[in-house]
Amino acid sequence: MTVTATAPVTGPTATASRTGAAAVTAVLVLLVTALAVVDITQGTASVGPAEVLKALTGRADPADASVVIASRLPRMTAGLLVGAALGIAGAALQAVSRNVLAAPDTLAVNAGSYLALGVLTVTGVSLPLLASSGVAFVGGLAAAAVVLVLSGLGAGTVRLVLAGSALTLGLSSVTEGLLLLFPEQTHGLYQWNQGSISQNGFDGIAQMAPVALAGVAGLLLVARRVDALALGDEAARGLGVPVRRTRITVVVLASLLSAAAVTLAGPVGFVGLCAPALVRPLARRIRPFVRVRAFLPLAGLTGAGLVLGADVVLRATVPADTAVAVPTGVVTSILGAVFLVGMALRVRDTAAATAPERLRIPSRAGFLLTVAILVAALIGAIVAGVLLGDTKLLFGDVVNWAQGRAVQSVSFVLDTRVPRVLAALLAGAALALSGTLVQAVTRNPLAEPGILGVSGGAALGAVLLVTTVDSAGSWTIAGAAFAGAAVTAVLVFGLAARGGYGQNRLVLVGVGVSAATTALISLFIVLTDPFNATKALTWLSGSTYGRTLPDALPVAGALALGLAVAVLRRTELDLVSLDDDTPGLLGLRLPPARLGFLVVSVLLSATAVSAAGTIGFVGLVAPHAARALVGRRHVRVVPVAVLLGAVLVCAADIVGRTVIAPAQLGAGLMTAVIGTPYFLYLLVRSRRVRGVSG
């Protein structure tokens, strides 16, 4: 955040600044008021502006008055409260971290609160709303602390968002697992997760308003100290400001505000990121807004306007009966994702070109031994996958089934289980190879199809087809997934290519696009099938449930093609992964080579998603582990990574459908739980080694 020291203002300039600040504030108040008035005239009931006016003046029909008093006014008030709380929380976090991308979303505060409330829900413990807010506060504060410790306060915008996004993925995966495991206890929690300001009365608002006011009051009390932090830590200490204590206080108070908002309406995405950013240009022109004490209320007003504006636009563009089912947070998430991509393109990416990793290069015998061990692990995973599940089988049952002599119950189990095992193996291998190609082409150790949004785009394409066409076949779904993945890949790589594939800009753009695809999937599911949140969760959790042999054919074909390309072009792959100059010196045209490998990577990722849904982190973990085992040469990395990916997804699928049988968890949830700590470890290690700040 560009908070700077302010000189005393005097004379006409100061007067003009104060007049300008008053004028801007008045305009914002009028805008928010207008949005509030429009918002209470919208809804499913045929209660128009005239009836609303009568209800507010006590002259309306009792039925109309009930709609206005019990539903629309609480919804509007909740929008004001939630938007203001998130806007102020985001502004405070950005000020204290001096980071324009700090917000409740990017610090995983919302995800931590969501998980804490999810755990509370499945335990069956019923607490008053105020106590639930306390639980959400603890969860959000713990998540923010983890992100800030891992990324380092003021260490860099990109690193903070990456750490927050990775932790959000991990925490959200755990929460989604709870939703799938306890569908009755968590009924309605999925839509609440998208952020809905709909209310039944003022009870919740009355309980959360004092919490939010306490947070705002606390932030205003420490505002002068936060202003001093903008001068730098040393200067602030010289002024007698306790730097560490001030930062902790602000993070705690901002988490309190976020917890109040999340408890009332669920995580309304990206408001805390966008509101301060919209106000910041004003602060550069109007001196009073430079000070945190004036900046925070302005950000709060802007946040309220964003939430109410999103609700008004949603209800104006979507039929009233459908708009009820669409959470307001879906709209703010889409807008926020676009904003995040825009910010990523503007943020200075100082990450240096990737230095070649110093890896031990094993002998040929060591490489062959590694492959032999992985082949044995793969065979073990296949055997375990076929024999284990909600029904345990013996090897003889499999032999009888293969010979057509098994009893009906065994045949039924194996007819459904074998395709699942095959889909998991092929999807894992394809994702691992896709990640290997992407990391080589971009020379970015954090690049992965899921993180870059390519898998999200594939899932969006597949979900669009599945929810609109009843009899979509395997190849058709794979084609839709490829189209979605191709569009997102062109978008992500095209935007990141501006300025030359910044090491972290590519990942940051991908995070924004991934967030947008997730919000769009939720939107289409709600619009087309509002009562089947399980369908969206199944796709997003990466499940092999219900897969048949024809479903595995597209990914098998893509994997065969990808392996052929990787083996035949292994030398080019090695050269592309080195730097920009060496390939040209050796006669290799870099752009066509990059494009070809990226097309194959997108094809692999898309077909894997069509076979097993969205499975994250495999494309990140497998190539890293392969390079650590056998060095950097792709003639060795490719087979080891493919074997590792297959074993990892197959093992995750077995655990997901065996440990808690007959209930099941998607393989994608299990790989996210494994991959999140690994991703955070890579971030910490890269900071320690290179001292890079984004």
C-alpha cells in the first residue's frame, strides 16, 4: 500500500483537500444509499417500490410489509455490514503488511473461518451465533498467522498470495471433505460458502454488528501507529511505535471483522481485496485519505457498495426465482478474480530466472533401481485398488472375474471398481506428465496445471456440458474439457507472456483464473441444478466415482501421445528448460517448441479432468520428486514422474474410498491435503535460498 508520511497541511491546499474529501465521501454515501434503495425493491415477491415505500411508512398490506421487514431490509443491511467489514479488514491488512494484495481471501482468513465452522457443524454442537463467530474468528486468525509466518510480513505481494491461495486450497479441501462425508449435518453449507447475504430477520445482524463495531473501533484507535509503520520499521521504532505488537493487533482486529462477516453471510469473495484498491487512487490525490483513520471508513463504504452493487446486478440480470439461489459471493468472486489478474500484471515481479537446481545425478543402475521400485509400487497400488474398498475381495475373486466365473456380487463390484482404478492411474500419470512439461517450458518450479487454472478451465468446460446435455459421452466430455482448458491456457499464458513469463506473475495470473473458474462452476451448477451441490463438489474434489472404461479412453490416448512427444523430443525439452539463449544457439526455435509442449500439456490436463475431475498438486509434486530422485534430464524425469503421479492418485483414490467406507472422499481432496504442505515448503525454501520477493 502506498501509505506515505504526510506533511502538515496548511492554507488553501489543506482546505481544498478537506473539501475534496468531504465531497468524495458524500458521493460515496449517496451511491451506497441509492444501491440500498434499489436493493430493497428487488426480490421474488411482487413488492415494488410503491409497496416498499408504504411498508416503510406503515401503510402497506401486512403481507407486503412482512416481505420488506423480514427479508429485504435484513438482506440490504447485511450487505452493508458485510461489505463494510470486509472492506475495512482488507484495508487494514494491506496497510499493516504494506502489501496491495493482502486481504481476508488471500490470507486464507475466510477459508480458516469456513473450516472452523464446518468442523463445528459436523460435531452437532449447537452454539449461539455470537459463539459461532468466536469459532470462526479462531479459525481465520490461525490461518492468517500461518500465511504471514510463511510468507513474511512485507516480504512480497506475490509470495503472500501464493501462500494464502495454497493454504486456502488445502483448508477448503478439508471442508469439502466434511461436506461430502456429512451431507445431512452440513446441508446448505455449500451455498453458504459462496457468500449469501439473504437473511431471515435482523437477529444475526444484531448480534454481529457489535462485533464488527468493536473491530472498527480498535483499528481506528491504532490508526496513528499504522500510519507510522508506512515510514518503515526502523522509523516507526524511532517514533516509539511497538512494531510487532501493532501488527499483531491489526491482524487480530481484521480477523475479527472478517469472522463477523463470514459468520453472517459466508465468505463473500475478494471484497477485502478490491475495495481498498478502488480507494487507493483517491488517496494519492486527496491528502486526508492518506491517513489510515480516513482511509478505513472510505474502504468500508466502498466495500458496502461492492456487495450491494453485486446483489443489485445479480437480481437485475437473472430471473428473480433463480437469483434467490445464486449467492452474491459468486458475483464478487468473479469480479475479484478479474481484479486479481489485473493486479498480477501490474505487480513488479522481481523473481530471478530459475537457477538450475543442484541435484545429485544418480548412476544408471540407481535410475533403473528407482524405476523398478516405482513399478513395484504401481503394481501394489493396482492390486490394492482392485481388492480394497467398501467390499474386500480376494485375489481368487479377481481371477474368477477375469475368467467370467465370478458370482454376481463380485462381478458387480469389479465391474465398477476396475474402471475407477484405471481412471485414477491414467489421470495421475497424465497430470504428472502435464506438470513436467509446463515446468520445463515455463522454467517455473511452482507451475502446475491446477494452480495455473488449466484444470479449472477443463472442469468448467466439462461441467457446462454435463449440466446442459443429458447424454454426453466420454469423448464429448473430453472435448468440452479440452476446449475449456485451451481457453484458460491461452488466457493465462498469453497474459503472463507480457513482460516475458515472470516467474511468479504466471502463477499469480493462474491463481486468479482458477478462482474465476471455480466461481463460474458454482454459478452454473446453481443456475442449472440448484439442489445438487454434490455434483459440483464431485467435480471439484476429483472423484473417480461412476467412471467406466470408455471414460478412460480419452486420457489413455492423450497419455500415449504425450509420452511419445516427451520421449522423441526429450533433447528439446532439456534445452527449453535451460534458458532463452541456449536453444537458439543450438538451432532450436524456442516459440514453436514452447507452444507444442504447452498444447500437449493442456491436452493431458483436460483429458485427466474429464476422467477424474479436478485433481490438484499432482503436476507439482511428481516432477519435483522425480528431479530429486533422478536429476534434471527428461529422459529420466518423464518415466519417474509418470510412475509417481500414477501411484499418488491411485493411492489417494484407495484411501478416499476405503478408510471411511462406505462413505467416500475424492482423490483430489486427498492430493490437496498432501500437496498443500509441499507447495508451502517450496515457497519457504525458495525464499530461503534466493531471497526473492515478488
